[in-house]
Amino acid sequence: MPESPSGLTRTSASLHRGIRAMADAIGTLLVDTFHFLALFAIGATTVWSAVAAFFDMVAKGRAGLSDILLLFIYLEIGAMVGIYFKTTELPVRYLIYIAITVLARVLIEIVSAEHRTGTDILIVPGAILVLSFAVLVLQFASHKYDASDRLATDRSVKSDE
């Protein structure tokens, strides 16, 4: 005897939940696999580039301030990859630190290599100041609005639904 419509609806809903749970598990596995592969590729490329830059400095017999800042950029990228690997959260502050370091290298290039003065010399420090202010705002916001509090609130809202 065929199932009643309500029994068919329950069976269909149960099957749908099972398929959705399996699709979610497979999707999570694929996303996590991509993240790990991408993180290892980025980390390996960062190490490779840092080592190559270091050996270029050794071959030149000296390291200028711009070269040292380049190594700091590689260090910050490595730290950012490590933090993302451990927490799966992208630290935006590290991106801003990298941008500030890059701008410092640009400023050194402008002043030392080209000996230019004018708007270039004012724009770059202005950009560094704006980025420094952004770090300050992010620091203030992260202390005032703790991410763990927000995550706990998000989880309680989802559990209520």
C-alpha cells in the first residue's frame, strides 16, 4: 500500500536533509583541501622568494635598507600565512603592515635613487599615515568589539532559529 502524503513528505524531507548533509560535508572537505594547498603554495613561494632575495644580497656583498625591508615583507607574509593556517581567519592588520612596509620601500627609492622632491615625497608619507590610522582604528575596534563575543552571539542566534 502506498505511503500517505504526510509520510511521503517526511521521507522526502529526511532524504533531502541527508543529501544536504552529505553535500555540505563534501563541500567543506573540498574548501579545506583548497585552503591547505593554497596556504602551502603561498608559504613555499614566500620562503623561496625570501631565500632568493637573501642570496641576491649575499651576491651583491651588501644589503641596503630597501633589501632589508623586502625581507620584512616576506616575514609579514609568512606570519600572515601562519596565522591563517592556525586560525582560518585572515588578519587584515598584517596586510596593512605589508602595505606600510612597501610604501616605506617606495619612499626610500624615491628619495635615494631619484632624489626627487615634491608631491611624490608628500603622497607616500600621507598614505603611510592613513594606513597607520587604519591600524589604530582596527586595534580599537578589536578591543571594543571582541570577535569571540560576536561569534558567540552569532552561534546563539543560529541555535535559536
